[in-house]
Amino acid sequence: MKKRWLLNLVMLALVVGLVTFLYTRPKANNDGPSQHEVSTLKLADFTSIKVEFPTKAATSFEKVDGFWRMTAPYKTRADQLSVQRILAVIAAKSTEKFPNTDLAKFGLDNPQLRLKLTSAAGAEEFSFGTFNSVTEEQYVAYKNAVYLLPGSYAEAASTQSIELIDKTPLTKNEAKQISGFDFAHLEQWEQAHLNVELDDGKWKVNVPKAKITQNEMNEWLDFSWKQAQAKQVELYTPDHKITYPSFDIKLKDGKKVHFDKISEAPDLLLGRPDEGVMYHFSNDVGFTMLNPPLNIQ
């Protein structure tokens, strides 16, 4: 009996000691380095962007009807996600913040690039300097402070202008308005004079032997045209001495979007004269784009 009491006392002492240790041990410091917000600006407020470089032409954008368009060095639709990446610096945070009293120290007396943003409230400017040799982060100045930020912000703003062009052949509004395709001037459909119509959600085709299904046609439209993204783009000026195979996409408002088929192999090259852009698609994707699932018997 005495041994049992002794055992209980020992166990009680162990429990008390463990509780005391847990209560009095040094608390882990869960607080990381303090984060400094570079700005409190809002992405949606800006209507124009200009990226200036010391030795090459500036790239600029303007927001039109809610979408970004490139205004220099080319005048065309911009890739919306790429522009958002450029603007992402306004929401950046940094663990380091310095006064901008010695710009030369940070390579900001002659910045690698300047990002100028305009909104109804006025103009804002971010300057990108040299990189910190230890952290490999870049010094970025905004207003009266300098921050250390990842180099990805400058990389986004320094992307070659041609890569910032929208790679979708149709605008968002055009993709929503598709009412048919006139493929009659493509070699493979010239004899059939192929036209496909989308009327009140139902597909119709002028080829009697075609056995279309609504689901297949809807999937073709979504994959080939509403979600289509070219591998790359280049500027396009049609040669009026050449008659290219071509086709038109018909819209609900009565307008048409015209494309010239420049080449089909090794890649499909589609030129859009009204926007001055040529789109490169891989051969398999290109074949599907120009050949709807007619299931001709």
C-alpha cells in the first residue's frame, strides 16, 4: 500500500513538473519580419501606363471600355494578364524600407526603368534601381522611400513589347457575339461553300450530308475560338497583290471579323488585317479551328 502511495506521489510530481515547464518555457517568436506596404494604390483606378527605359522606346497602355490597349510602340489589343503583372508592384510588400535621400546608393539616380501610372487622382511613379548583392532583390523607389523587392516586378515591365500583345484572335466582346462562320473561301470548303450558323443557340450548316451534333459544335466553338490562344504573334500588313485564302466570323450585330490564311504548315498563320496582327497556331490546333465537326457521311 505504501509503495502505491509513493508511486502516485512520483507521478503527481512528474505531472506538476511538466505543467510548470510548459507554462514557464520561453515562448516561440512567431512574429516574422515586419512587412512594409509599398503603396495603398488600387489597380482598378488607373487608366494609363507608361514604362520608360534609358536606351529603348517606351511601352505604353491605355484602358478603353474596361480593357487595356497598347498605344506604343504598337497600337493594338494588349494581353490583360501581362498588364496586370506590370501593375502588381502597387500591391507589393517589403521587409526593408529606406529613406530615398541617397538615390545613387541604390542605383536610382539613373533607374533601369520608370513605371508611370495615371489615374483620375493624378500621376504615380515607381523607379527601379540596382540589385542587392546579398538578397538578389531590387531597389524600388516610390514617393519618399526605397524598398527591396523581387526582380519579377521589373521583369514583367521589361517584357518585349511584341509579347505584350493579346494572343487571342477575337476580342472578349466578339467572342460573345459569334453567330456563324463563312469558310467558303478556304480551299477545303470552297466547293461546298461552307457556312455554319448559330441561331438562337442552335447550329445549322448548309452541307446536306453533314451530321452535326450540338454538343460537338459547342465544344469546337469554345475550344477553337473562345479559348484559342496563339503560340506567338507578329505584326501583319497584308500584301494586296496576293489573294489569300480567307474566312469571316459573323457577329450578332451584323459585323464580320475577317482573317487571311497565310500558311497552314508547319504552323497555321492567320492574319487579321483590321488589327494588323498575325497569329501563330500549332498545326493540330489550326486544323481544328478551320474544320468544324461536320461528320460528313
